[in-house]
Amino acid sequence: MRRFLIPTVSAGLCALLVLCLLQAPTAQAHSGATGVVKERMALMKTLGGEIKKIAAMFKGEAAYDPGEIAAAARRIEDGSGGHMLRLFPEGSTGHPSEAKDGIWRHWPEFEARADELGTEASALAAVADTGKAEARTAFGRLAKTCKACHQDFKSD
């Protein structure tokens, strides 16, 4: 019996090590952030958490709650537009920032995306209680807005 315990423990420790190593880049990416960069990383983490919360409801991982979807969408809306833009002063790049320099070269497009995020979040909040299908469609547009902005303006 002892021969089986050692490989099991070793496999468990290896799995734990791999998980720790996978988490390290995320923690390291935000370590050392100060000032406005730290503020915007915190905002993006918060907005991402709201997106994940809503997504879990559409994936069936959490109960569908129209009130919570609307509340999460309003929190996303509150963090969009001008609130988000003030956290991107020109030149605030470099480690640990994940913002691409292209944000400032294409500021009108970035500004439009920040505003679009608010518009799509507002639309989701407005339809959250009208039915899951309509809310899912609105959430798809919101998520597409996030993805497009990250593709163009966030470094990996």
C-alpha cells in the first residue's frame, strides 16, 4: 500500500506546483503597479469579475438572476466611458502596465470603445429581466466589446 501512496503524493505535489506557476504571471503582472496604473488594473479586474459573474449565469454555473445581471451591468457601465479614460493618461505604459502604446495613437477609437462598453452594459441592464434569450444577446454584444478592445489595446 505504501508504494501507491508515494506516487499519489508526488503527483499531487506536482499538480500543486503547476497551479502555482500558472498563477504566478497574473500576480506578477500586477505587482509593482502604482498610481493610475494600479487604479486601472484594479478597475479592469473588477469589470472582469462582473463579466465572469454574468457569464456563469448563462453557462448554467450559477442561477440566472436578472436583478444581479442588471446590477453587474450597471457596475460595468459605471466603470466605462470617462471613468475608464481618466485612468489612461498618455505615457502610462511600461511594466507592469498591460496597455499598448497604440491607445494614445488611436485615442478616438479607444475613447469610442470605452463609451461603447457603457452603452452595451446599459443595454444589458435594460433587458436583463425581459428574458434570458434577449439578455444573452445583449451580453454577447458586451463581451464582444471587451474582447475587441483587449485585442487592439492590451498586451498579453
